[in-house]
Amino acid sequence: MHFLLFILTYPFIWLFSRLPMRVLYFISTIFYLVTYYVVGYRKNIVFDNLKMSFPEKSDKELHLISKKFFRHFTDIFMESIKAFSISKKEITKRYTIKNPKLINDLAKKGKSIALVGSHYANWEWIISIPLNLDIHVLGAYKKLKNKYYDSTLKKSRTKFGLRGYKTSDIIKNMHANTLEGVQGLYILLSDQSPQIRKTHYWANFMGIKVPVHTGAEMLSKKFDLAYVNYKTTRIKRGYYQIEFELISETPKEVKDYELTDQYLKITEAYIREQPEYYLWSHRRFKHKDRVPEKFL
């Protein structure tokens, strides 16, 4: 059944990805109109998230941000499809790094790196950063149930030099690389909402107390990884730029949760600057009424 689904759908995805970007963005605009005005996909969730994050804004302002979000959201969908066939030449033109020297200098010092970031602007094309960095780049992925799509997606995401590993194997991989003296930059998207039973820390994010992932901080301390944030800025439609910011080169010397707090502070700052580029379509604050007393 999985193979049948794959052979019936993937050829269309591949052919679709071969279309020029201008055509994909034209289709994206149509998808936006249908998604926002006809289907109403998660409009209430997006608006509620924005309302909680920006209580000072009027409903008119929030609806405008919501519309801008959905326009960008459908663009991201098209850019994700384009990633299956995008060439090295095109992606390096459209997805640039402002300060690769920061990472390359850390690599020269023999440091491995925990690269933290969020679902902002375009996080899919980060697969291209190995082309500009002097260090092995590794990214975690969740294995898909359909093994044919799993294999195809992994091949697509590693074609520019990214090394993929299962999320469940992250500690094992870091430990093995440390023993073998292999430097690595580990991409760790850190803005997801963790399961309550696995939550060790609650913090303020967008003015709301939420459970937060502390795995990146824990790993940076355990394996002495430099803790670096990356921000993706949308320059114009279809063009993005990454900027790195060093949070700590010596994470073991930093008090527990200070790295996580600093990451959240940085992330919140650029979300407030251009909120339409953040992924608002998930229930970001679904646990806000379940804060343990010790974190209040």
C-alpha cells in the first residue's frame, strides 16, 4: 500500500517541483486565496495565537498579520516542494549566509556546535548551509511510516552535504562523533511545544508561560558544544539570509536554563519585529493553564 501511494503521488510532486519559481509563486497566491478565504485552514488557531502574543494590538491589526502569515505559509509550502529538485546554483543564490565566518572560526578552534533556531521565515532550505561552512552539518529527522517517502525525503535533504540522523539517535551520534574526534554542527529547531510529562522547564515566551525544550542546552553542556542561534530573514519573496549569533562558546560555565532563556529572548525579538513569518498554525500555547506552581 505504501509503495502504491508513493508511485501514484511522488511523480506529480517531482514534476511540480521542476516548475520555475515564478510559476510556483503564482500557484501559491491562488492557494493562499483558497486557504484563507474559502477553506479557512486553522484561521482561528492563528488568530488566537496572535491575540495572546500581541494583546496590545487591535483585531484589525491582528487580522492583517494573519493574512500576511497565510500568504507566506503557502509560499513556504511551495518552497518545500521546490527543495526536491532545486539546484545548488539556485539555492545558494536564494538562501545566503551573512556571517559564515562565525561558524568557521569556531570550527578552526576545534569546537562542535549546537545550532538552535525556530520555525521562522524559511527553515526548509537550511539543508544548503553545508555548502558554505567548514564543518560537518547534521540534522535530525523523524522517520516517516512510508519507507519510500522516508528514503526519498532523506535523499533530498542530504543532497547538499547535510548528514541526517534519526531524532532518537541524537545522543548516540554525538557520543560516537566525540569519541572519534569528528566535529559537527547539529541543527536543533527548539521552538516546538514538548510533551508535559517530558518538560523540565517553563519560561516566558511572547508574554506567556510555556513549557520549553531544553534538549539543545542539555546537549551543549554534555558534549561541550558552542551554543549558536540562527535567524533567517526574508529579503524578498523567494530570497532569504541566515545570520548566526553566538550565545555561548563555553556552555558548561553558564547557569542551567540561561542558554534556553537567551535563545527564547532572541527568538521573541525577531518574531515581534516581523510576526507574519513565524509558524502560527500550531497551538503554541495549549499548555498555558497547566503551569506547575514552582514555575509561576
